[in-house]
Amino acid sequence: MTDTPLTKFQLFRLFAGMSLMGFGGVMPWAHRILVERRRIVDPTQFLEILAYAQLLPGPTICHIGMIVGHRQCGQGGAWAALAGMIVPPFVFVVGLATLHQIYGQAGWIQDLLRGMAVASAALVAAMALRMSLALPRTIRNLIFAAAMFAGIALLHWPLLLVMLGLGAMSLAIPVRER
């Protein structure tokens, strides 16, 4: 991982870039940039940060930014990363909203928005696949992943109920050491 911590300005730029590249789906970009390109955290650390960030209320990606920012540059780094995640997309959305109000009924705008939705879904699927490669390959993990997919995607059960049920089951079923 990187030996020299990033400055507050570098953290702001890093997370601002991610937030604008991954507009509508920042998590795949966060994984790619933080783990694969910049090597700020390793795959296991990213999974730990993600798990912790998902426990907190609010946008997970903002929590990831704050955790990474804090690890790099203390409290100021956390605020710089959060500002990078929020400020540029806010400005961009206000500009888009203004343009959409003027030109939003044009057919090519509607086509563009549909294409962006497909691209975002593909990025999320690719990130999930890459993250799953960092997990131990066990029958237990495969069963839980399949159960989560079946409950949400096939049976259309509420996400919270599926997560709570499978979380309780994972605690009840002991993990065998290799």
C-alpha cells in the first residue's frame, strides 16, 4: 500500500474525480481506484472498510471516503474526502437539472439517460465480481451468496429481511477452519 499519506488536497481531488467518473455508481470506481490503481488500501482492507461503512447511516461511499481520508490525513482528510464526494456532483447535478429543464424532452436525452443506467448496472456487477474474488472460496460463502441472490433477485424479498435472516444464519452456522 502507499507509504506516504495523501494530502488533504490530494484526497479532495481523488474523491472528486471518483464522484464525477462514477456518477450514479461510484462504488465500482472507488474499488478500482483505491485498490487496483492507486493501491491506497488492499482488497481485504477495502472489504473491511466497506462492511463498516455499510453499518453507518447515510451513503456508504461517503463513509468510505471519510474512513480512507481519516486514515490518510486525520480529521481534515476525512472532511476533504467527503467534500470531494459531495461538492462536484452537486454542482454537476444543478447544471444538469438546468439543462434538462430546457432540453429534457428531446429524444436523444432520453436515450442518453437509458444508456447511462445500463452502464452503471454493468459497473456495479463488475465490482461485485471483483470483490467476491477477495473472499475465501468456500461452500459456505457460495451458499450464502446464492441464497442472497435468490432471495432478492428471484423471489423479490425485501433486502433488509434477507440480510437480517442470512446474517442470523451466518452467526448460527459455525465457520470451519481450514
